[in-house]
Amino acid sequence: MLHEKRRVGVDFEDWFSNDLLPAARMYRPIERLRQLERSLLRQCRYCLAPSNAMAQALASAFDTDAPTCVYNVFPFAERCTLDGEWRDRVDRQRPSLHWFSQTIGPGRGLEMLCDALSRIASPFELHLRGRCQADYEAALRQRLRPEQREQLIIHATVPNGELLSRIAEHDIGLALESCDYPSRDLTVSNKLFQYLQGGLALIATQTQGQAEVVAVARCGRLVPPDDTAALTQAIAELLNDLEKRQREQQAALAAAQHTFCWERMEARVVSAAETALCSLAG
């Protein structure tokens, strides 16, 4: 399209030439991806990235202007659709932790999460949502103490329109990520923004992208990757202190309303598009 002099925009949801683990990268055309990224960054007037961290890293790697940061946030107005129902939790007196994805499996930080919970004496419920193989579910339960194992509850995925209601049932949202490669380190998990929107206290892995959001939001706890002791401490502090947990929940909701929502990002997208169209017209 660029060769045909068309107006082209690009949204770098991931840094494709710096994505995936080494074993998977062996079968990817890495150099060709880098060439395409360089061309798009230098020739497109409309370029977006999911965090300032990724925008600056792309600009440095390819000696270009930084893309516009547009966070993958959701409309705060969606909170008016909350159904107010309690479909996940078994005992509402127990603080509830929530994690979700399409797939529940290895390499998502869940093994470390269960190891951390096994060290905690406080009552809790751990709710995981996604497709999960029976043998993996059994392996996670084995990491918990025997009396804790029934507190791990697996849920099937739900339609997008119901997800916010189910998230909002819980108390603590877990955004556990890997820093094993730059793309994952620099982006921000969508679930982090959905936890803010749901009004959950937040525990997040200290990736560059997530640290950026936590700093601006002024709420949430960051834990280093692969640090079970730090994760244990962060969870225990929230489980054991109701007032602290409620303050974090209120701060999360305020951050979603005033900063990390589509109502705030919309103008940034429109401005970037208008700037690109004006420069092309000139």
C-alpha cells in the first residue's frame, strides 16, 4: 500500500520481531519482520503503540519518531451494564482473587501463584477463568496445601458482555506476566485495565509496560518476575487488611474513570489520525 502511495496506518500491538521465546523464534522470519517494522515506522504518519515503554523502545531501535501511545482500555461507561450478580464466588466472606485468559496453562505464572498461596494461612478463594486441561488443573491443586485445594475454582469463559460483571465480583486481580522477551515486557496486559475498570485491587508483574501503568494509576502492587516470596507478601498484605484492600479498590476505580478508559483515549486516537491526514494532504 505504501508503494501505491496509499495512506497507511499501523498499530503495534506487539513488537513482532522481538516476540516469543527463542525456540519459537527459530521458525520466524525475524529479519524480514524487522525490515517491515522499520519501513512502517519511518513511512507511516499514523503509528500507535500500547505503552510509552514500547513506543520509546521502537523509536530507539529504528531511529524514528516514537509512535503515539494508546492504551488498550475500555469504556468506563460499560460499568452501567454490571448485573450485580454473584455467580463465581462460593463464600463471600472469603477474599477472592481472580485471573483470566482464553487458556489456563503453563508459562502464565499460575504455578508461582499457587506456590505463593500455599505459604499463606489466611482464607481465600482463587478463581481462574479459561479453558483448562484436567491434568493441569490437578497439578495446580497439588501445589496448594490439602485444605486449600477446594478454594481453587475454575470457570469457563463468558461472553464479552458478561466479563466485566464477573470480574467485578472479586476483590484482587492478578496480572501475572513474563519478561522473557521484549514484546511481553513492554506491552500491558489487557486484563490489567479490566481489573481497574472492575474496581479490583491489583497485583501485577513488574514488566516495563505494567510498571508504567501502575505508576500513573497510583495504585496496585508490583512484584518482580519469578519472585514467589514477593508475590506471597503482596497477596498476604491485601488478604489480611480489609481497609487497605478497599483503598486499593477505590483507587483502581478512580484510575479507570479518570485516566485509563476509552473516554480519555478517544481524543488521542482522533488527534493522531487528524495529524496524519493533514500531513499527507499538505
